[in-house]
Amino acid sequence: DDVLLANLAGEERFWAILPGYEGFNPADAQENSGRELKPGDAIFLSEVEGLINEGTYTLLPSRYAMLPGAILIEKVDGLRDISLGDVVQLADGSAVSAGYRTRLGLADSRTSGFVVRRGDYLQQLSQLDRSSLDPFAVQRSAALDLPRPPQVADAASLLVDGASA
């Protein structure tokens, strides 16, 4: 099963967190129609050594787990009322952390179990192919006898502004 497709179909059990990010999750009314994840959603998780400190984190769509430093969160069905601070190691080395969801400061009354993994684990759960524009742009400019175009690595920062031409 492709986790990203399942989440798009409304079967949300995977999310991402970015330790250090404290804002609202990005939302698009059209894209998020019928989805469980809403602006203001967050999760409190017990510490998982080497991955996260105990605390509250903004819940983000699972695709954000591809970002550097991101953590993939998976809800464990049927695992409730775990004592905060408890962490259980799974056979594959993953950790199940006690935690609870919050929305705009209102918390679930019962704790649940959440598997906490490094974000790059998402690659194993999805059919995602990463690609870069750089090779295509270089080949295309060479074929058209144009100067080498700027590459992402050439920029100290890159701003793409769709509002201006």
C-alpha cells in the first residue's frame, strides 16, 4: 500500500512532524476537503530517544516527512490509555510513543500509541520517485544551443514567485 495515496483517499493514519516548527499546518481548503487533518491539529508525544523530545508538535500531511529532519508518525489502531512517558520498542526497531492529539488547545481525553520513525522511512511505504529539474534543464539547453541554465546548487536561495512574470 502506498501511504501517500491512502492519506489522499482520506484513510489518514500517517502524519509528519518537523521538530522546531510551531506554526499551523499548511492548509488548502480544496485539497483538505473531507480530510481528518485540519489547521490547528497537533500531537503531544512522549520522548523517543534519538528522535524527539517530549512535547507538542504541529501535525503535517505525511508528505512532509520527506523534508530534512522530519519525523513520520503512524497511529496504532486499538492501542489506547498508555501512560505518558511510556515508549515500546517494536521488533523492527521502531518506537511506539504514548501521546494524544490536540486541536486548537483541546486535547483528546485518552492517550493512544503512535509509531515514531525517521522521515526517510516514508520512501519504503510509498511509490515516490524523486527527480530534479537540473539534468533536464542542462540537456534541453545543450540541445537548443543555449547557455547552461542556473542550477539549484548555484543559488544561495531560490525564490519562485508565481505572482510575477
